[in-house]
Amino acid sequence: MSEETKNVQEAAEVASQDEMEQIVSLKKGDTVKGTIVKIEDNQAYVSIGYKYDGVIPIRELSSVHLDNAADAVQVGQEVETKVVSIDDEKERLVLSKRAIDSENAWEELEKKFQNGEVFEVTVADVVKGGIVADVGVRGFIPASMVERHFVEDFSDYKGRTLRVKVKELDRENNKVILSQKDVLDEEFEANKQKVMAELKEGQVLEGTVQRLTQFGAFVDVGGVDGLVHVSEIAWNHVDKPADVLSEGDKVKVKVLKVDPEKGKISLSIKAAQPGPWDTAAEKFHTGDIVTGEVKRLVNFGAFVEIAPGVEGLVHISQISHKHIGTPHEVLKEGQTVQVKVLDVNPSEKRVSLSIKETEEAPAPAPKSERPSKGSSVRKEDLGDNPNVSLSNQGLSITLGERFGDKLSKLK
């Protein structure tokens, strides 16, 4: 036997002995490393240097539900597994990647939890009440902890990468709660303080309408929402913000107030636009006749809006040619009227108006040619003639006939 042949036989014997030792030493619960060599729909095959390949069932690949084994591993990937069972007669070696991942995960998760660490996860599945991710164990993100805003449907979240923090950890009950909302809230607050420090009262900037409520509109100005109260949306009266604004609208706003302590920003859309009184002097002149709407009635007159945000007073004496006790006798709120501009004073935001001067004055009543019955007759009107006729008073007798000599005594 040649020396070369002898060496080959010795090497084979050593290999055979090593293989036998491996077979003998491999038992349930052992941890072994290997390489993925094949993937089927519901399992992955692993070469660990044993006389046959081990198999990882899909349920042992991950702590979360998988539709396909390829969702967890790829061919050529090195994995660490635990021996679940050995059946040499059937050449069946079952391994678990999930068991090793779980053992390793708890220590890492505990560190992340204590340090408040932010890390990325991939959404593996959408379930009732939230979504789940594989973090070595099953990590659950409740629906309320996914975003800062309400999300109705999470169906398109599967496969997304989220940045999360460990919210709750309970190893005994195999419970891991994650939160992306906490991460987003912290980032939002940090950005909010930065933006608020840069905002100045009186500053005019562009924003985007984010939300509409009954009392106003929230406008995003650099990643921070400020409130435009309904009274600050327009110069004219607005019943509901939704009547004039829509979510996503780009608007110019003026910063009214910044309160870093309360985290509140007050904004105004109307203040960022020219006010109606700024153009009133150019638009209205003394003597102009314009159309307006009666907005309010008071005892001393009526306020008529002649342009959005511009109201003028029609004094009660300027409402009608005839005498009236109160404006309510001839006017009602919401009524459209013609008015004449008597005076314009933009600096004091005051306009004097008249309704009656837009109407033709009625003709004066004709004077009566003879006094009515019962009219008094003065002595000085009679003169020295005692026989002055009272036929104009509707009487056919004379004073002399009626009173006789009594009149002579008056001379």
C-alpha cells in the first residue's frame, strides 16, 4: 500500500469518526448553526454538516404569522437554530429558528426598553386592534400607538418599516408592546419648540389647513399647528370654517400670539389680508348710492353692511321721510336697502348713511282754505266791525247778530 493511499484511508476514518461523534452528540435542545440551502412554501432546509439536512417548518421560522417561508429567510443565509427533534430512521431533523431568536431577543429588548432606544421594525401582519412585527418575539403595536392621528384602515401597512420604542415588556407572559406614536410625539414636540422659538408676533407666513372644527381651523406652519379662530378667518362673518376653507388649502396667516409654555399659537387669516376699511376710502365717496344689507337694528338707527366688514349707521332720522318711533317699524334684519353715503371716516371705521335721501320726498299736504269747525276766533282778528261774518267758520250769523250790544262794550 502506497503512502498516499494510506493517508487517504486515515483521513476517511477520521472524517467518519467525526461524523459519528456529531451524530451521537446531536440531541434535542442543542443549538446549531447552518446555511439555508432550499426554501419551500411552508419550510426551509438547512445544512448543518449533519448526514442529512435539517428542516425549519414555517411556524418555527418566526414569532409572527408568515404566508411563505421566503418572507423570513433566503437561500445562502446563515442561521442559528435549536434542535426540536431527531428521527434518523426517517432522516427527519426538525429545527427552530424562532426559539433562538426569542432567547436572544429578550436581552436586547430589555436594553432598548431601559435606554428608550428608537429602532426600526417591519410590519409583518395586520391583526385586530393593531399590527405586529417580528422583533425576535411577537411585537404588538396597538392601533392607538401607530400614528399621532387616527387611522381607520391598516391594510396597507404590511411590509412598511416603522421606527418604534418598547412601550411595555413582560417576559413571563411573552408580551412586547411597541409604539411608533411615542417616537413621533417626541419628534413633534422637539420640532414644535424649535418652530415656536423662531415665530414672531406680527409675522406673516404661508400655512396649510390641517383640520377644521366648529370653532376654527388648525393651520400647519412649519410642522406645527396654530389655531385660526372662526372670527379670524375672514373680515365678513363666517358661520362655519368649512363654509370657506377645506383641508389642504394653502393660506397666508399672521401670527397673533405665541405661547411656548402652553404650546399654543394663535393665527389670523384675515389679518394677513388688506382690511375692508383699508380700501373703504377708495371704494366709497360722499354722495354715492350703494346697496347694503341691514345687519342690526337699534333704538337710534340701523347698521347696514355696504361691503364685507364695512358697516355704516343709518340714524333713525335718516331712515324715513315720515316720523317713526323705532327702526323696527320700517326695517328688518337681513333686508336689502339702497343707501346714500353721507360721510366716510376710515380712520375711525365709521360711515354715515341715509335711506331717505335715496327716496323722493312726498309732496306736502295741501293747506285748507277755511278753518275747521271749532277754530278759535281772537278779538284782535275781529277789528272794529261787530258784524264780521263767521260764514267761513261754517256759521251763517254775524257776531253782531249773535252778541248784540255786548260787543260794543269790548271797544
